[in-house]
Amino acid sequence: MFWAVVSRADHSLEAVAPAGPATAVDGYGNLPYFSPMNSRNTTARLEARLPGEIHALLKRAAELQGRSLTDFVVTAASEAARKTIEDMEILRLSADDQLRIAQAVLDPPSPVPALVRAAKRHRERVDPA
């Protein structure tokens, strides 16, 4: 598993979790989310059963923002989904932890004897010359 250390515009660093083949992370650690208004014209249907008081709450909030109930729910759900994905896939580090990672990358510690022996055994078994 490979973790990328990404430098942000504000000069902070972030360790970014590996992305799957369809979710490449850009140079700033941003995932390629699709907004509800993306260029594709495909739609999908979502139905939900909810208590009447939750429906009334959502409807009132949508009216206060001058939006349709569907638009309000889709936007709120999309934002919640993006935040959940970001919270689970991006590891935010303190300044001290950023320095520790950078130091370990720039000046890695010497391998312990057990690691040297394991690497030697691996080479002998995988690529015996």
C-alpha cells in the first residue's frame, strides 16, 4: 500500500490514502468527485421511506433556501457523501507529524537485522540467480 504525502497551497502536508484505479488523486489530494450537475445526462432513482416529521423538516429547509425538496436532498446528501469519503480517505497530520514523515522519507532509518534477513530470503526464493 502506497501513501502519498501531498503539499497543499498553504504549505501544509497531507498523507493521502491510496486511491483505487477509478479514483485517482490529483496533485493536491483532491478526489475526482462527480457533482449532481456533471456533464453526463444520466440519472438514477432513489426512493426513501421516512417519518412525516423528517419529511416536514426537509421540506421546510428546502423552502427556506428557495429550492425544491429534491434539489435540497440531493445537494445535502452529495455534500455528506463527499465529506464522509474525504474523512475516510485523507489523513490529516499535525505539523509535528508532517515533519516526522518528511524526515523519515528524506533520511530513512537503517534496516534492522531481521528485515535484512527477510529480504535476503525473499531474493533467494523469488529470483534465485
